[in-house]
Amino acid sequence: MLFFSTLMSGTLISVSSGSWFGAWMGLEMNLLSFTPIMSNKTNQRSTEAALKYFLIQVLGSIILLLGATILSLSNFNFFFYSNHLPYIVITSALLLKMGAAPLHFWFPVVMEGLPWVTNIILMTWQKIAPLVLISYYLNLFPLLLFTFVAFSALLGSIGGLNQTSLRKIMAYSSISHMSWMLASMSISENLWFSYYLMYSMLSMTVAIVLLNMNIFHINQIHNAWKTWPMNKMMLSLNLLSLGGLPPFLGFLPKFMVLQNMMYEVSVLVPIILMFSALITLSFYLRIIFSALMIFFSVQKYTMPKYQKKTMNKMSTSIISTITIFSLPIIPLIFWMT
């Protein structure tokens, strides 16, 4: 509880800070709180992932301090006369910290060594502070913004095509969704925050379903049809929603981003986002198709004890129902208000 409280406090300090050095202090509090949460004495891979995460975040903090120093010197006109250089350095540091392309090399490796509970925090809460800090100034540099959007969309979608580990697939999916959040920053602050909330809810639901089934690879889903039929169906529907298929809730934020971008920016960026979404949906469909169309025999000793999992199944079903079938309700709520 101590580490979780300081984890949340560090994020709130970064978001509410009035200077880059205050934001750096909040990010350091967040880092030093999350590293012990990642470490696990009984799992060597979690300790290795925690060490990798710590080293990468320290590198990002050093680059962030360098950019803040250059910015302070450029404001006083001592040595630097261009205001673009410090913001490029600061943006690179924040992209490295949240695992967006082209500085995403550490993100799938770290997620591969962590359990699902820690991965939920890494995919959702740990992205709040860098995203908010980037949203403060990235509208000033639209070319830089759309460059990062294109990199994240292409690398996040193509990188997940040849993966068999579900944790790596969720990592590349997170990188792909980062492109949509960065693109929505060019439109409005409310839009990217709404996209972030829906993405966090869907990713958390998928991770909870996989946690209940104790599944980490695609071939384990095949054997889970007779043991976890309801969870497997919920996983399939949530993956379709996360990919942005129209009847589900995940389609709504992507439609809002594309609709606004077609009027405000060039057509090239929405085209890249649409093609990347199709590629992302294709490897979701690969998981779902192989899971639902191929049946395997299940031994008796692998059957679960349902009486111990009743509460987990009920909570998973409730969360999945909210995240999948809320699309017809949301326009009605806006119309009534």
C-alpha cells in the first residue's frame, strides 16, 4: 500500500507541476515506487524486467533533465537560440518513458517478464504522466507530432503480427493505441483523455480475463475452450472491441478521432491510422479464429474447480458487458444531456 500510494502521488505531482523539474521529481517518485512492485523474489524474470525498466526510466530522466536545462538556457539566450531543440529532447524522453515508437524497444521485453496485474499498471497508469506532459506543448509542433503518430501506428501494428506471446501482443497493441492518443492530442484535450479512458478500460478487461484463465501464450487459449468457455468468449469479444470493430465500444473513440482529423489535418495521417488499425485487428482475429474454430480434448485433471472461481467469473462478465456493449448507450446519454 505504501508503494501504491507513492506511485499515484508521483503521477499527480508530475501532472500538476508548474515546472519541468517538478515534473521530473514526480516521475522519479513514480519510478522508485513502481520498481519494487515489479520485483518478485520467486520469479527471476520479473526481477530482470524490473531492472530493465529501471535502467530505461533512468535514461529517460537524464534526457528529460538535459532538455529542461537546454530550455532554461535558451530562455535566457545564453547559448541556444532555437526553441525547437529542447522540446524535441523533452519529447524524446517522455516517449521513451511511456514506450511509444520509435523508442519502444524496451516495452515488449519488459511486459514479457511481468505478471498480468503488473502489466495492467504498466499499460494504463504509467502512461498518464508522460501523456499529460506531452499534451501541454506538442500542438506547437504538428510535424513532430504526426511523425511520432506514424511511427507508433506502423511499428505497433506490424510488430504484433508474428508474436505468439499474448503479453507481447498486448504490448504492441499498446504502442499502436499510443498513436491514436497522440493524434487525438492535435484535436482536443477532452478527446485524447476520453480515448485513454476507453483504452484503459478495454486493456484492463482483456488482462483480467487472461489472468483468470492463467494464460500467457496463444496455444494455451486452444485448450481453454471446455475449461473456460465463458471467459474465452468474453476474451474474443473484448479483443474485437479493442481492435475497433464497429458494433463494440472500442469503435467509438477511433471514429471520433478519424472524423475530427479528416477536417483539421491532412488525409495522410488518418489513412496510416486506418491501415494500422486493420493490421492490429488482423492479429486479434488470428487469436480469436484459432481459439474458436479449433477444438481440443481436455483431460479430467485439467478441469477447473468452478466453485472457487464464481466471483472472478461474475466480475469478469460484468466488466466485459460494460466494455463491449456500451456503444448504443453512450450516444443516448449525450443526447439526454
